[in-house]
Amino acid sequence: DNDFALVVLDVQMPEMNGYEVAEYLRDDEHTRQTPIIFVSALSEDEQSIFRGYEAGGIDYIVKPYAPEILLGKVRQFLEMDRYRREIQTHRKHLEGLVAERTAELEHVNQVLQAVRSVNRLIVRESDPDRLIRNACEIIVETHGYRAAWIAREEPGKAVVSVAGAGWDAGFGALRDELASGWQPPCYAAAQASDLGLTVRRPMEECPGCPLAPSYGTGTAACVVLQQSRQRLGLFVVSIPPGMSLGAKAEALLLELAGDIAHGLRTIQTERARERAVTQQALHAGVLARLNRGGDWRGAMAGVLDEIQDAPAHEDAERAEH
């Protein structure tokens, strides 16, 4: 396992001569490229010297020799070996940077694919719970992140629904915790940040979170879902160990969260508009009955019943579609 900068071999040795040792070194991949200097008696002929070069020697010193000559050659080879090691270290560093950059670009492309797929989903989806559930599945299926979950809020209410993908268990326990009024520490941290985003280590920084063991040694990127200053929930993705959230991936994640928030806000606005139109039509019906001389008490009672039943009818129609 040792790595040598230079081998100095005496040609005449007991049991195995220097040429045989050189051939053995050349057969070993760890010493195949190690330079060899042969040392031999003055009586060595040209054929023996040529054999030394054939065996892999790069220099030949004939005895007797001045020690300064050998030391000078050794210093030269040590310096060359130092340069070689520096080049190897630099090359490995560059290879690591290239691999890291390649992985980052692949991840960015995966997240970008998720953004496009979620945008297509937002255009056609009119149910908020299906929207967050399908969005999480898309994010995981495109391999942008290991897992994703969304806790959805509505005005004047706490979390009303939770959806997730990427892990087989844990989301039910998370849903129960949120329903009890517990707020994830990452939510408060994300709200306090300028971008509405925070990256945390759940195992260390989110005690009590039912999903913390699922993250392992990885991290979680948590983004506040917000549109027109209205908070719509929390969006969280799992980042594998050893992977960092680069600037481009962070920007795409914020864009993804913004698109989901926009979709949720659009659904809320459309549902509010539909309710307003329904109530306006019902009120018009009341006025029509009154103008015809009908019983205003009976008319109002009928209209109130219809107003109360309207949301259920709307939900049933959406479920059919």
C-alpha cells in the first residue's frame, strides 16, 4: 500500500538481482510508474546497462560514484514527485467540482420539469386538496426531491388539509399534530425569513415533528405559501444528505411555491365568486316572490335553506368533474 517517489536498486544482490526486482515492480500496478535508478559496478558492460533500461530503469550509476551525484538525482526525482502529486490533487479537485456542478444542473433540470408540470396542473385543477396532493406527487416523480408535503390553510382557519408524497408513513401523524394546533418550528422560521424560505435539519431543529426521522441526516427546505399577503400554508421538500440547495434550485423552489400559492388563491377566489353569484341569484328569487305578493317569511326560509345547501351542491359538482 506504500507509494514511493523513487527506487534505487543495486544490480548485484543475493537471491534476486536488481533486474528481477525491477520486473517485479513493473508487474505491480502500484509501482508500475515508479522511476528506478540502477547502481552497478564499473565492470558492467553495455549489454547489462541496456538490460537495466529494458527493465524500466530511467538512469544508471556506475560504482564507484560520488554520493553527491546520487543525492542530487534523488532530490530531482522527489521534486518531480511532489509536482506530480500536486497535479493529481488539483485534478481530483477539478473532477469533484465538475461532478458537483453536473449533479446540481441535473437537479435544477428536474425541479424545472416539476415547475412546468405543476403549472399545467394548476391550469386544470379546481379542487385545492387535489391540487396539493398532485403537486407533491409530481415533485417526487420528477426526482426533484426525495419527498414533499404541503399543509394548506384557509382565511380565518388553521390547517385544513395536508398532502404529501415520497414517504410511506408519517403524513397521517403530521396531519393529526397540525389539527391539534401544533405549529412546525420550520413554519415560524420561514415566516421570519426575508424570502419566506428556510433550510433546516429536522432531526436537530424540529423536535416533535412526526416526519423528523424520515429526513435522517438530510435537510428540509420550508417555504411559506403566500399570495397577495395572504398565507395559504406551508410547502416542504426533503433534500438528501450531502446535497445543498444552490442558488438556482432555491429560486426555482420559490417559483414553484409561488405557483402553488397562486393556484390555491385562484381556487379560493373562484369559489367565493361562485358563492356570490349563487347568493345573488337566490336573493333575486326572494325579491321576485315578494313582488308577486308571496309570503315573505316562507320565501326567506326557502332561500336560507338553498343558501346553506349551495356549497354542498358546488362540492358535489366538482367531485363529478
